[in-house]
Amino acid sequence: MNRPIPYQPSLLRLLHGCTALLVPLAWLSGLVVFSNHDGRWLRLPTLPGDWIDIHGTVGVLLWPVALVFALYALNAGRSRLRQPANAAALIGLMLAIGSGKLMQEDWLRTGQLDAFPYHLHLLAWLLISGAVIWHGGAVLRRGGWRFARSMAQLQVRENDGPRSWPRQLLRRR
């Protein structure tokens, strides 16, 4: 039976898509930063460039997206947070951004590897890694590839355009 792809709200798809692009960039640039400046558990070949600044720039881009995404999730998407994988991914994202904002970029450059926010950031890095894998598996388990593809749809319903986004952000389900 060929059922239609379920419809996801356009704001959710936009925020989810931006997050899905920026989180892997933050994760990978963080891996390079860790390897170049810490390397206690993993040492990759040193890559040239100021990866701390690159990682920080990705974090600065991710911060407002994550903030609006959290607002959406806590209001219109509250029912989706009952899925533990969704909640874990959002908690990991918030912990990563919050701990990143608490860090001083010179700590790693000067070898100060014992600051609590840095350890919290490493924990968030691991949490978000596991949570994203868990989230992807849960999506496939709940609805298969049809459900996963629903986040990539470009179709927008008449009452679901940018004018409706403020209402979506403030709506409680």
C-alpha cells in the first residue's frame, strides 16, 4: 500500500534541517579541536587552521537556531518530547551550546584542560552523538523511511507559511 508521506510543520522542518546541518559541523570541528589541543583519548593528524575559531563560529550560528528550536519544542512540539530520543537530542544540544558559551577559547590554546565547562562540553559532545543516533533509529522504528523523508519535504500548506510561525512558536499542544 502506497500511503502519502506524513506532513510536518514547515517551521519544524526548517529548524530541524538547520540543526541537522550545523550539529555535524560543530561535532566534526569539535573533534578536530579536541585532537589538536587535547588528544587525551584520540589523536588525529593535526589539521592546519584555527579550528577553535571555526568551531566557535559554527556554535554562534547554531545558538539562535537551537534557541528557537527549543522554544518550538517546548510549546508546539511538546508531544514530540515525550519520545525519549527527541528529548535526549534536545537536551544534548542545549548542554552543548550552554557549556560552549561558558568556555574561554584561550583555555585550550594554553593547555588548560581542567575547566568544568570544558568537561561539560565534552560530555555534551558524547551525549549529542548518542542522542542523534538514537533519534535517527527511533524515527526509522516509528515510521520508517517515509517518516524520515517527511522532514525533507519542500511542500508547504497554505496555513503553514512564515506568517504562521509566531503562532506555532507560542502554541501549546
